Amino acid sequence: MTIAFDPGAFAFRSLRRRGRELVSRRCRSICVTVADNEARRRWLKRSNLPHLIAEEFLVLPGDAAVEAENLFGAVPRDLLPEGKLPKSDPVTRQVIAQLVDGLLPSASQPEEVCCFAQPGCEERTLYDDPTFDERMQFFSRIIRLRGYLPLPLNPASALVLAELGATGFTGLGLSLGASGCDIAIVHQGRQIACGRLARGGRWIDEQIARKQKRLALSGAGDELLDVDAGRKQKEAASLVAPPDDAGRHISERYEDLIRELVKLLCKTLESQPHIMLLPQPLALVYGGGPARIPGFAEALERELKRHEFPIQLAGLRLATDHEYSVARGCLIRATLEESAAARHDERRGPPARELANV
């Protein structure tokens, strides 16, 4: 069995093979904290909702947090704010570990590969590189505890693997996430350059909520910016002829994001002169929740034309499955890795214990 894991700042997703089927799992990467009392404990037990008890509070993770939000009016908080693992927060780490356990079944064989999406990941990164950032180390440990060999992959490279098989896994990947945006240049499945913009869909949500002064109370009684309300308004909007001030504000924030993204893409391409030697034109595939808004492709194309783009593009392609394209690319990489390991074992010959029986 090969498996892929996409621990996004908006949602966690897994994808695995079971025979000829693909099995997917998903849950929101949020939690809700509410005051603890016996009535709520009884309700949670009857409803069979997962929860943790932390001091004087109850913590409901993942999709259970959505139900708690509707019932208690509590504002969910991100488990990976800005895409990063919170420091000195053992409760959040425990919540994340619990969600991952529900998404990744135990490995059926030793050393099965689990490829997981890691923002900003460079191709040269190895499994046990001591320079791993804390987020990568944390998810690698959890994956190992499930019995797998963890393999990190840039989400933009995963998009190329998932969507550009017809071009020999060669092209540009642009992955727009909640916490940030990743770009990658990939040649025949190998990432040769990458970049990351530390702004994503969540930044736009925050700008909307702040502009409209949308506030809500947390489970602890604190007044917080209602970022999720901004997200819902963004998802209902369009970049094509926005009809009012709110729509124009969303369009302007998208233009800001796209402008920075294209600037980063040009800078990354220019920093690697050998990229110009790749066969052109190159396809550019983009995906992620923020890229689903109507008019995104046209806005991206306009911004690309404003720059003296250093390479020829063979058009823009939207990922076919916004939910699982990154996970599918990770699954392809895991499959290739296991196939390469199997070929290596065949060249080495049968294990000594098998030779002893010949």
C-alpha cells in the first residue's frame, strides 16, 4: 500500500491505494475550545464527537469543531496558523496527532512510503536532514509512528506530478494554499527550483474581515477577528466585474497576491539560468482553494503579460481536483519511490536468508 498525506493549513487530506481503488479522507485542520462542564461532556459522549480535556476546557478537533461552532457559537482556531506548528503548545500538537492517526491507517508492511506535502521543501531535502524545520520534523515523527517512511514533497511539485503526466512531468507548478503559495519548476519529475510566498487565501480572508470589522467571541470569551466569515464571503465572490465595494476590495487583494506571486516566479526563474535550457514552451499548472474563484486565470494571465516573462508558456491549466491534486501528486511520488526501491532490491539479489534455502 502506498499513501499520501497533505497536511494543509485549511484541511488535512490523505489518499491511498486499496486494490484498484483510491481511498480519500479529509478533515478540517481547526479546533474549538469551550468551557468544560458535565452537560457538555455528556452531550459529546452521546454524539460520539472526539474531544480532549485540557485544564478547564474541552477541545474539539477537526470536523467536530465545525459542529461545535454551530452549537456553541465558538470561533474555531487554526491548528497551523500561517502554516507553522505552534511553539510551546502541547495541546495543539496532541490534537494534530489525533487527527493524523484518523487519516493514516497503520502501515501493513515495514518501510512503506508515505509522501507528505511540505511547503517550501527543496528537492535536496532528505528524510533525516537535521536542518528540517520544526513542522517537517513533527509530521515526520507522526508518520513514522504509523509505520511509514516519511518523504516530504513541495506541494507545487506535487501539482506537476498530478497534472502534467502528458508532458513527462515537466512544467511549472503553482500551489495556492491558505497559509501561503508555493511555486516549483520541475523537469521529468525532478524539482530543480522552488520558491514560497508567505501569503495565501487566509491573508485575503483576514483583510476582508478586518475591512468589514467582523468580530466573534472565542470559547474563552475573547473577541477575535472572524476570519472564517471573510473566507465564506471570498468563496462566494468573483473577480469578473465585481458589483460592489466589497467585491472590488476582494478583487484588489487578489491582484496584490497575484502580483507578488508572479514577481516571485520571475525571480526564481532568473536565479536558475539552466532553466532556460528546458524544452519550451512549458505548461503552468495552478491549484488550491484560492485559485477556484471565477476570473483567477484571467487575472493571472494579465499579470504574466505585464512582465517580460523569461520563458515561453504553453498556457495555464487549473488542477482538475482542487481537493486532492496535491495528495495525488504525493501518491505518485510515493509509488515511484517504492518502485525504485523494489528495482534496487532486485538488482541486489534475494536476501541472504532466501539464498540459504536455495
